[in-house]
Amino acid sequence: MIKCCPNNIDSKKSINMTVRTRFAPSPTGFLHIGGARTALFSWAFAKKHKGDFILRIEDTDVARSTPEAVQAILDGMHWLGLDYNEGPFYQMQRMDRYKEVIQKMLDEGSAYYCYCSKEELEALRETQMQQGVKPRYDGRWRPEEGKVLPAPPQDVPAVIRFKNPKDGDVVWNDLVKGEISIANQELDDLIIARADGTPTYNFCVVVDDWEMGITQVIRGDDHVNNTPRQINMLKALGATIPQYAHLSMILGDDGQKLSKRHGAVSVMQYDDEGYLPEAVLNYLARLGWSHGDEEVFGMQQFCEWFDLDHITPSAAQFNTEKLRWLNAHYIKQASSDYLVNDVTKRLAKLGVQVTVTPNLAAVIDLYKERAHTLNELANSVVYFYQKPLVDQAAAEKHLTAEIKPAMQKLTDVLVSVEWQAEAIHHALNDVVTEFQLKFPKVAMPLRVMLTGIAQSPSIDQVMVLLGRDEVMARIKDAKF
RNA sequence: GUCCCCAUCGUCUAGAGGCCUAGGACACCUCCCUUUCACGGAGGCGACCGGGGUUCGAAUCCCCGUGGGGACGCCA
């Protein structure tokens, strides 16, 4: 009952307002899985509502932002196919505008200079921690009616703080988590401009979300605590408050938080490991969002189905096994051309040069149902282009003296047999019958000799692709 | 410490007070298919954190615990 109406975008705002969402990463590292999902959801929401998706690079932390990271984020977005209608905008290029707004706030009295030194603030924090209260600025430079401020010290450069309301609560209806209410008393007067004059994150976000006309802010859970501050600033500026949707975090396979030290990887690493973007996207879409029992769907379908009402508010644990399963599915579905190109590259990385025969497309057709990743696929077909390394245990088990006569006979037959699967199969069967063996008694040694291991697709099919000469050569070379 | 958030099979989830003897998917197990391994098919195992309320009726609403997470920067 409570949840049904407020979250319904259609009925509320979008009648005469275009949806505008944004993804606003800070370029301090690669695009990781959590960021990718945030981007995906923002993107899908915009697509669903025929709105705009904007990319904004939040690079105001000059010390930690790098051009490489910007590029890594762009690459990740591109690999996933998350295209944007506007941007990338760079906050560092909007400095003039931020400064104008700060001046306006100063003039209007919603911001003020504070001359506390970092040391002073540090000491304050420590005392408060010891007293068991939430550490926050005590407002000592906050202008108040009837309050006499001390004379500004000469040696401390001023920062600018936002004059946050002292009373009341900030309440918003989070599109994922429902109503969230935070008392203004919990909030302090945050710094909006550093001593060097550069604006800070929370302030830039406010100005940008406002001026870029963002209607729904879809972002990570870790920003919940920033939201009331941002809403207060938005109000002070007379801006329209966007709707907020806070996505819970993604935990690693082990249930632990992903961090640079632990488990967080670039989405591009999934490319390296042989995952298709379709699989990663589909997996991410289902992580924290659902549409009934639907598990496998493409992005077009996703964009039609996507909404914010079916996002889980709780954290989700990443499950590589399920990603692998989806990936296997998309490999089976992938076009032959695509796979040939991709696998050729992966084989090249393994130092394997693909030749005209055996035909790689045919080889892939034989193997693509068995692979969970493109790397597995590439690895599994190496022996078509290179002599296999024979697995010792398999050789000992299957290349026994007792099957030697049968193998000898087989080579005689193979010289003249018609080189196609059915005929080869018959030839194998004949030998099996003649020597009174079971089929595997012949097939298994052949597998080991031809592929190096005891598992392969139907052995006659393998032989067809390998070619008569190569088959004969490998049987001849086999040691047993 | 303070504030905020979260809680259904091992994992991702369905679930909007009766359709729930709690559904689906991954994983796992069994069987079938079979030329080995896969693929595929058919079954199986397996959960509402605990306690109180509200109600004729609670996985669902409320409260309290407990557990987990996040935030408390001149980082974003």
C-alpha cells in the first residue's frame, strides 16, 4: 500500500518532464562492477523513459584523478555499450560556474567563511569521538543573529561553508529504499570551497545535477548520507529537487566488500577473461533487480522492463558461477563471425596462428556448446593448430599395448576411407567389431593421440576437421 | 561512539495480508541421452534471523532484539 504510488514515475513527474539521468564517476581508477551496474541502471532508466543519459566525470580531486582513469571508464562504458546522450562533462572545466554560484550563496547568506585550521578541526573531531558523539563542525564561524564572530586570523586561509538549516528533518522518498529521514541536527555546515578556492564534491554535484536538469539521481548506497546535504543546498539555491534512487552495494563472491585490495576488478578484466559484454550486462541487470522469473534477456528487453520499483534494497553478492552460466549461453548464441574474430585474437595471444584448415568456424561450431568463456573456447581448440601436449595420466590409461593391433588396423583403413564423419564412424565401428572391443576402447586412445586429453567432442567429427594427414601423423607419432 | 540503511534456499531472487504445502535461476546430487567430457532433458536437496504485537489470517504491517552494511574528510 505504502509503496505503490510514490515510486511510480509515470504517474507523477514525467508527464511534461523528460527523464534525465546521469552517471558520475570520479576518475580515480577503472570502471568496476559496482559502477558498471550503477551506470547500467541509469542508462536503462533513461532509455525506458525515452530520456537522456548523461556522463559526467567528477574530477575535482586533482590529486587522485588521472587521464588514464578517465580513459579506462570510457573504455568500460564503450565495451558494455552504454552510450550517453550528453557528455562526458568534466567538472574541472566548470570551475567558473561553481565559483559564481558560491559567490551568489555568499551574497545571499547561505554560505560563509570559516577560518578554522585543519589542526583545529582535527582536535575538535577527536574530542567529539571521545565524548561518543558524531564528529561534526560546531559552527564556530557560522554567522548568527546577535552573535559576535572573532576577528579572522591572518595566517589561516578561509574555507567556505554551507549554512545548513539547524532544525527540522530532511525527508525524501528514495525510489529504492523508501522514505528516508535525517535530522538537520545530524548535519553540519559542510565545506563547499577549499582554502585554495576549489569547490568540493557535494557542492559540484548539486550545481551539476541542478543545471544539467537531472530528474533522477541513481547512484550507490554510499551516497545516502550526502543526499540530505545536497537537498538542503538545492533548496537554498531554489533548485528543483530530483528524485533519488540509492542502489545497494555489490559484494564479492565471498560476501566481502569489494575494494581495491580485495576483489574489485575492472569490467575490462571480464573481457580479458573471455566474458561477452552481453553476459556481463545480463548478469548485472539481474543483480539487485528482477522481472518475475526472467533470467536471460537482452538489453532491449531489459530497457523495456526496467523500473526502479523492483530493485532490491539489500546488498547483493556477486556469483561468478552464474555469470559463467550466462556467458556460456551467450557464447552458444553468438554469431560465427564474431566468435571467429574473437577466438583468433585469443589464440594469437596464446601464440597460436590460425590456418585456413582446419576451418576455425567449423571448429568453433564443434566446441562452442562446451565453453563457459571465450578463453576456454580458445584453449580447447588449440590442438587443431598445434600438436597437442599429451596428458600423461590419460596416455597411461588409454594408450595400452592391448589396443595396438586395433590401432594398426585402423591406420590401414583410414588411408582410404571417405573423409567424412559417417564414413569414419563406420570405419571405427568395423575395427571395434573385428577386434571384439567396446567402442570407447578405440575412441579413447584416439582422443588422447589426437587431442592430448581424454575429453573431446565426437571423435569422428574431430577427425574430419583435423584432416586425414594430420590424423595419420598424430597416430603415427603416438608413443605406446 | 553517533546517525542512516538492510535482513526469504549456499548465491541471485519471486513475493504488495489469504493465490505459499513459499515459486524461478545458478551451484550441488540422482537419473536419462551418449563414443569420453560437456551440452541438453527429467527429478531431487534446500530458505521466510529471533521474539513480541496487529489481524479471522503475516514471509508480507508495527515494535523490540540480533546480525550485517554504510556514513561521519579542505575524498568522491
